[in-house]
Amino acid sequence: MILFYLLLLSLPFVEHGFFGMAIGPLTMEKIIGASCFLYAITYLPQRRELPRFFASPQAKAFALYVGLAVVSYLTTAESIDFVDLIGVFFSQLVFFVTVMILVDSRERLEATVLTVTASIGVVSLYLIREWVGNVGTYGISYRPGWVAGDPNVFSASALLVLPIMFCPIRFAERGWQRLGAMFSLGVTLVAFVLAASRGGMLGLMCLSLWHMHNWRRRLIAIFVIAALLGGAFLLPSSPLDRLLKPNESDLESSNIRLQLWTASGLIFQDHPVFGVGLYNFPKYLHKYLPPGVDLEFVVPHNTYLEALVELGLIGLLLFLSVIGFTMLSLHRLRKAAMAAKDAYYTALATGVGSGIVGFAVAVFFLSAKHAKLFWFSVFLSACMAPIMQYSFRQSRLKEEAAAATAPGSGPDTQLPAAANGTPASVTGEAAAAANADAAEAPGTAPAEAERPPIRVGNWLSRN
């Protein structure tokens, strides 16, 4: 699992001396990812039960989206490049399988969330150091972001992680983990202000409103947005300052985006169903620009338009389906966790959903279809359901065993249908399993209910 956590640490990085180091046609990050995948395959027979890779609707939508992207690349590319082929979501598919196999318990889920929290904190330290090193040369308006790709990409990635940072802050067992999560939150907020992304600021506002709407403890969300706005007012160059008082460079950037979006709309009108093919946007861009205008861009700086232009209406609908089904699944998981009175799962489901809302707003102004932390959030939502089911089942069995041995209990003692607090009317992925388990014999002991590890022979004979 050490390699897996190292892989999670690499997710926010785009340009890094170690993770980006090339060994042949592959980078160190992809080599680590391949090693984690091989370890996951060897670990598979040791799981309590086989992972249901495509049980969730967002996993099905993701698989269809990957399939469409690969087919589009293979049928429209002038020449097939191995590195590009690996990068066409294939590596994300391998990462999805790895996450679904390895993150199979509450302990590993908590460690995964803690590691991702640390990863965005580490990349934030890089950005702060970059700003300190270059502010004397380029002025206080310098926007750091090299190791994260660019300031806008960093801001979108930070939005995905910021809401879930409160899970280790509130629930981590060890004090150093809580302190580390609070430190990561602090440096991430500083780096977020220094990155001065206008789309990131809009995403943060939408994230905060969504988080406040879905979470009764609204003071934390209010504190975060107030701290960022306060920092934005203190700096002469900040996302808020760029929104309210754009300079010449900001206006030029906005005009370029408008031209790219206009050309993208014209391209879509001529190729509405399947688009022009993956990575083919720059080949068509110059044909649709006004006379005398020459823009050297390879993406339209809008993730939704990029999917629409390259993969057509079908590709955009699949991408939106991934987001929509993920949010629906997280909503159901949150309701089940609230019914079971499990504060950790409630906070995590809410945080992952809020992060996706902020990301979905921010990527309206940049192309981030390969954002690794976004796909990780989707995969995390897919693997949360079986982990929650098992946790609720174990909690119920423990409570039943304690009730059976309590003074005054006997064979006629009536136990509640679901001792974990889940009412029979609750629907959802985790609650359905909890209600199904409630139909078992009330005298079942925890040791009898636990499934033994899957042995290789049994697994092969059944599959």
C-alpha cells in the first residue's frame, strides 16, 4: 500500500522532477501506477468479497466515456502514438480498477483521504515557494503554478480536496494527523489566493453555497470563504481583484477565450454527433477563426466545449452523466449515512460532492478532462458504497450481540429491525444493504457473519 499512497501523493502534480521523470516511454508516475495495479491484482483474492467494479451508474458512464475516447483516437488519429494511447483515459481506467480493489475498508478509506489531503498540501508548499522565489523578479502579481500545470489547474484540483480536508481534521485518530490536515488546509488556502484564478474563485463560491445548503454546520464553510475573501482583499493581485478590476492581460485572456469558444461552437455545428476526434481540436481551429486571427491553442479552455468538439454530443452527454450520477450516488450515500448516524461517512459524502460542484464550475474556464483528482473523486464515490455497507453491517451485528448478552435479554427479546439506526424506509446503496442484513437471524454472532477471505481456487471456480 505504500506505493499506492505514493501514487495518491502524485495526483496534483503535472510537472515534477521525480514523478515526471521519464524512463523510456513512461513517466515515473505511470510506472508507480502500473506497479500498484499489479499489486491490486495479487491482492484481489485476499478481499472479503469481489469488488463490484461497475455496480454504480457513474462507473458505467465512465467506462462508456473511456471507450468512446479510445475509439475516437484510434479512428481519427493520423498516427497512433503509444504514449498518447496510454494517456487516452486508459491509465485512468487502470487507476479506477486499482482504487476499487485496494480501498476496501474504512481504515484504508480514511488513510486514502488523509493522503490526498497531504498531497494538495505538498503541492501548495511548492507553489508558495515558487511565488516567494519569483515575486522579486515578476512583481507581487506573479501567479505560481508550474508543478501543478498552471494556476487555474491547481485551483480546480484544490477545490476537489478542500471540502474533504475537514474529515481528517475532525475524525483522525492521532493528533499529528489532525494537525497535518489543518496545516494542509492553511497552506492550500494561501496557495489558492496566490494562484488568483477567477474561475477558481467562482468555483469556491458555488462550492461554499452548495456545502452550506447540504450541511447543517455552516460555520466552517462560512469561515473558509471569509478567510479567502479577506486574503484576496489584502493582496493587490488576487482572484477577486482580477474579477472586479481586470488589467490588460486579464482582458486579453478573456477575449481569447471568447474567440476559442466561438470557433468551438462553429466546429460543433459541422461535427455534431461524434466530433472531430480526440486531440484534433488544433487541426480544425484555424479553419474556423476569423480572417487575420491566429491563435496557437490546442484546447478551447472549456472542458465541456472540449468534450463537445472532440467527442461530439455523445461525448458531452457521457461526461455530464459521470458528474450527474456521481452526485446522485453521493446524495444517496449521505442520506444512508445520516440515517445510520455515522458522522464520518456523512461528512465525506458531503465533502466529495461539494468538491465536484466547485470543480464543475471552475472547469468552465479551462480544459481539464485529464484532471486526476477529479477522476479520483469519481472513483472514490464508487468504492464508498460497499465499504459503508460492510461498516453498517458490522456495527449492527456488534450492537445485536451486545443486546443479546445484556441483562434481561432472552429468546423473546425483540430487537430493532436495524440497530444501526437505519429505518426501513431509507433508500440508497448503503441503506439497502443494511436493511437486507437486518432480515438475518438476530442471534447471529459477528464471527459467523464475517466472510472469509476469497481463496484463489474458490474465486476461479466461481468466476
